Amino acid sequence: MSKILTQIHNYNKLEFDFSIKNPKLKSSVILPRVWYKGYTAVYSQGGEGSQPDFEKKQFTNKEVSMNLANKRNFSQNKVLNSGKIKLNLTNSGHVSISYKKTFLQYIGFILEIAAWIFFSVVFLKKYFING
């Protein structure tokens, strides 16, 4: 059994203190954020646990046969809790969950800026400089 003590919510950051009464038992918490690649958890004050992920469960035989009958392309696991973040906690402490952009997102952002600059220069040249 675990207990969440203090919480701090910001736009891309969620922090809270948690207390685990019996570390031998599995403790987990579902957070009110949808999981995206790039969320990271930083534990402090003795806290230990997993990195953010979503909870998965294997399809039942009935669900597998329905997916095959409908020719759906599917994995062996389904995502529970509407894809919200799940943390497995192993030791009491403090955790800070924040979103860090991935390398691919940085590349996309740089390409977007370059495209805006290019099209702005073309537009200015065509309509204002050349006439």
C-alpha cells in the first residue's frame, strides 16, 4: 500500500512525495497524464521506482480471435487506463515526472524553423523586393 503526500502540478511537470508502508508488496500509481515517449521520472529523497510507461495486459483468446476475424493488425498486448502513465514504486521518497523532447522532435523543430525562414525569404523577395 502506498500513499501520495504532496503534489505539484505544472504544464509539463508533475511532482509528488510518496510513502510505501510495506516495500515487499508491489505498489503502483496511475497518473493523470497520457503517456508519450519522452516522459522521464527522476527519483530523490530515497525514492525508487520505474520509468513512466503505460499498463499493458494480454488479449484474451476471444479478443485475439475477433482481431483475426476483422483482419486487424495488432500487438499481443492491449493498453489499459486509457494510456495513462503508470509508475511502479519500490521505495518511499519524491518523484518528479517531466517531459523531455526526443532527438527526433528537435530535428523536426529545426526543419520547421528552416522551412519558415526559407518561405519567408521567398515571399519577401517575390512580392516586395522584386516588385
